[in-house]
Amino acid sequence: MADHAKSDSPAVQAQLDRLAALSPGRDTLGLERIAALCERLGNPQDRLPPVFHVAGTNGKGSTCAFLRSAFEAAGLKAHVYSSPHLVRFNERIRVAGKLIEDEALAALLSEVLDHAEGLQASFFEVTTAAAFLAFSRTPADACVIEVGLGGRLDATNIIKKPAVCGIASLGIDHEAFLLAPEEGVPKDPFVRIGWEKAGIAKAGVPLVIQKYDRPVHDIISAHAKTTGSTLIANGVEWNASSYRRELHYRDEFGTMSVPLPALPGPHQAQNAALAIAMLRHQQAVKIPESAFEMAMGRAKWPARLQKLSAGPLTSLLPDAEIWLDGGHNADAGAAIGQFFQQYDRSVHMIIGMLANKDPLSLLHWLEGELESIIAVPVPNHEYHPVTAYRSAMPVEWAENVTKAFDKLAEKSPDTVLICGSLYLAGEVLRLNGQIPD
């Protein structure tokens, strides 16, 4: 699916247009093209600061946010590569703590595209190479790399020797790519997903994982053993639990108690714990215990149960709390549903989902908390029509988010949830003037 990235910078937009014309216009998996492209660029992926490589279906972005926050709380500088962006393409590449500037981004994309001729490199592969190039040229203490899709064949997986790898929560997503028929792969869908994510494991590198059902754990454990990676599993080598408004963590190095994350949702405690476990089971970067405590309050990750602030969009419903989440699968639905169950307020939903996602897998977890549902398009992408949102309650249709707010004004809602797509979330943040920085 094409990314449709846009930029207010003419120089950046010129390179994005060039990228759109040169790339195949769809997600592609495999390491051949990214390896060839990086070879032409002098293999910048081999000249990075210590790499913290994170995969997962849900929670990997939040885990990366906690890692970055811990580094910065320790007075260190970190590069961060994440995807997708919400409003500005620049959000994907954070250089030594700051989003890449337009001038530098345009120059990097131009340089990478000059070397990409004839390779049929994808949008993500070119972006990944540009990030590696930027990170190799600017000093920093650490490099946080979020896997884009899967793990085994993701473009970020050409990094040969990370300091540590981590796998966050797992679920079924991107079925067309991660469950595509292939010889010699697990047949069970959940086991296959775990196997694909475990593909980031490297010899001699700790692989820190969350707690999974036994078949998924076993396939990841077997893959780690085959590759020579050291498995560090939640429930075995480390444990974490939340009570009395604190996150209590334990491993072979001792115990630690820190405040619960400021990021909303009980699931964020486990994402934070994964980041802590990754940091405590690597040797490349030293993090004092005080930095973990500060990181819990400092970590930010937009469009993940984000309460919108005052702005042009929220002013249309001035008496309502507006929550935004880019979740688009069953695992995300469970986390959002759990949050609103504890929140104990009825919710009016605005939802827009890409045509290749399953609306019912998300709605299943949320319908008990909902007062109404309004479906909307996802701008610049193929999306589900209103008939796809089969529900116990009527589902209305609105031409866009603003029109949906107009409809909700008649209901005088207390709480509104906008969810279903990170692309939709980006449009909401843009409309409300909340540009991620």
C-alpha cells in the first residue's frame, strides 16, 4: 500500500515525489534490495552507535519511546527510527534527540535515491537507508530502531550486531505479508507471527521478550537457540507487575520499583518493563537506576491513547474529552477496551480503518463501552465502507472527521474515542494543530 507521504517543505516533497515514482508503490519484504542499497552507500548500518532493535505487533513504538526517554533521562543522546509518521515525514528519523530538519532530510533522500536507481527499492527501504546514513554521520550514545513489518525480512534486519533485541506484544496483523504461504514456516498463524518477529535474533545478542502462549514462546526460544541468541523471557529471566501505583520489576540483577508510566493504559506498564529489561540485559550503554524512574513520566508516544488538548478540532466539542488511538487490530482493541473499562465512562466512537484490516477484531473488545459509532474514511488510503462495521448498534457514516464531530455535537458526548488507523490519527492531529515534535 502506498504511503502518500507529504511535506510542507518543497525540497523534501520533491524527493518524496521522486521516491514515489521510483519505488514499486507497495510494501515489499526481503533483505536483498536494502543490502544492495546500503552497499552502494558504504554500509552505514555497520557504523551506528549501539543499536536497540525492537519488534512486535503492538507496543514496539511505546517500548522505543521508553528506551529513548531512559537514555535522555541519563543525559545521553539517542537516534530513533520509527514508523509510520503521523503528520510529518520527519517524525520517522530523530537524530541525536531531535527530529531531522527539512534541509538535511531532503539532502539525505536525494543521496539515497541517487544510489537506488534500478534496485526497485521500496518506500520503507529508501527511508531506512536514509536513517542509517543520518545516524552514521552524527555522534550519539545509542540508536533505537523500530522494526517496520515483521522482523525476519524487515529492512532494519540488516543490522548485524545490535546491543540487544526486544519483542513486544504479539498478535495477528499484516496477514498478507506475514502469513503469506512459504515452505518451511510454521502453519499456525500465531506461531508464524512469533517466528517472523524472532527473525531479528542475532548470535551472542540478548533477545528480550514478553510473556506469550506456550507454542509461541517455544518457537521463539527454538529460534533463539538456533541463532545463538540469549533468550531473556518475561516470567522466566525477568518479571514485572503493577500495584500500588508502581511498576515493580525483578531480574537476576535485583529489584526495582518505579512510578507507573504517564502514558495512559495499563498495557503501557508492560511496554515500559520490556524497555527496562532490554536496558538491564545489555552491556553497551550504562543507565543509572534514577533514569528509569524519570523515564516513566517523560516518555511520549502520540496517538496511543492520547488525550487531545485544546485546538481547532476539539473546540467543536468543547465539553467532551477526546481520546485518540491508532490501534487497528484485536490486541490494540483489547488494550483500549481495558482502559475504558477502568475509566468507567461511556464512549462515542469515530472509527476509520484501512481496507486490509478487520474492523470486527477491534470492535469486539469495545462495543460494551460504546454509546454510538460513526465511521469515516481514511484520507488518501483505501478504507472500509460503513457496511463493514457490523455492530449491535447502528453505525452512522460521516464524510470526514470534522463532519463526524458535527454529528456528535447533537449527542452532547462526555467522551469521544477516535481510532482505527495511524493514518487517520495523523489527520486528526493535523486538524487539531498538534504536530508531533
